[in-house]
Amino acid sequence: MKNATEFAKKFKTFRKKLPKEEVVYRNHGPIGEVIYSHLLWNATAKQANTAYEKLMHAAVDMNDLRMNHVFEIVEIIGVSYPQAEERAKRLKSVLNAIYKREHNVTLDSLEGVGKRDVREYFETLNGITPFVCNRVISMSFEVAAVPVDDRTLDALIANNIVHEEVDVVETSAWIGRQVKATEVLEVHACLQAWVEVQPTRKPVVKKAPAKKKAAKKVTKKKVAKKVAKKVTKKKVAKKVSKKASKKKVAKKVAKKAPKKKVAKKVAKKKVAKKTTTKKKTKK
């Protein structure tokens, strides 16, 4: 991150002002955290809590939830839910990916597994977002990973806590370096509570620096000049080749022409000789 030292000081001050919030776990274990994290991604805690209760009430078990169609999940959580269709697709995709590995909608194979393997397991699940991945592995497997979604990032940028050119992944890793591993869950809970009360803002449009634009223009001009030079070279080469071919044709014609004339003269001499010899014989 640009100006990392400056922003580290700002984050330290900012963290002291964060509202205190307790870490709340779901009552369905790691799979419950997978489902809830999908609902909390780019949404409020109130929305996620309500939607989670609806999903759990509508499903017989976790496998039944996995078998739901995307449109059914959208109908349960509500069509007005933020990014409802994409959220439903991602949730179904992740649950299916877990089922393919476990032959069940559980995470029993991760018991006693190292933290690196746990991180790799979740990072490679089809459809998972960095926020969901980090939240699940930190909540259920004590991996030091800070969940950051687009709402959190926009709020941090708007309050000048992080640089405006960072993305979700970079911000998550950077915050992780600012806090201790044992403090990750506390920071996540407090940060989430702070984001809840932030005014909704339009996504920050990242403008490219003027120097980069100028550099792009210069490179475009250079490319245009190179292309123009190549074109002119090709044209010159074509003209030269045409002239050379014309000269060759002219030389060939010039060489052939005298031979024909000489051949005609020789033929005339032979005819003249024959006529003279005939006259002499007649006499």
C-alpha cells in the first residue's frame, strides 16, 4: 500500500475509536458460518440475521439447502436483498464444491488440519469471495485472516483510513499486519459494527494518475510512428521491387531483340546465296 507508514498511524488511532462489539458464532458450526458469511457479504448484519433465519427455517438440513435452486434461495432471502442472485449463485456453488469434496455438507475432513491447508481448502472453493473465505477460516479455524468486503473498503477509503487505490485483498492483508493474530476476530466484529453506521456512499471511482495517461499517449504516438515507418518502408520496397522487375523485363527484351534481327539477316544471306548458285547452274 502506498504511504503504508502514514496509514498505519491513522489506523492505530482509528481502531481506538471503533465501537466495541462481541463476536457471535452461528449455531450450525462451520457450515453455518459459510452460509451466514455469504449473507453478510456486502450487506448489513440485520439483513444477514433475518435471511439466515429464513434459510434455516425453510431447509430440512444443510443438504436440502444445497439442493435449492438459485431462484428459490432468492425468493427465501428476498428479491430486494443486495446482490441477491449473485449471492445465491455463490452460496450454492460453494456448498456444491464442499459436497464434492466431503460427499456431504460438512467440513469434518478439516479437523486437526494445519492452518495453511485450511486456507488453501477454502480459497480454492468455486465461487467463494475473499470476504467469505477469511471470515469462515478466522471464525471456525482460528486462522489470522481479516474479512473485508466492498462496503468495508468503501467506508475505509471515504474516511481516509486506507489509500484510495487499494483493493479488497490488499486491504485485508494490510489490516492483518496491523493487528495481532489473537485480535483478528475482535477487529472484524468492531469493524463490521462501525461499517453498519456509515452513510451509504457511491463506489469510489479510481482515476488514473496524469503521468500514466501522458505516458500512454506518448506510447500510442510512438506506436503510430513505428507503424507509419513500416508502412512507408513497405511502400518503398514495393516501388523498388516494381522498378527492378521492370528493368529486368526491359533487359530481357533488349537481349532477345538483337538475336532475332541477327537470325533474320543470316536467313536472308542464305536465301541470296541459294539464288546466285541457281543462276550459275542455269548458265
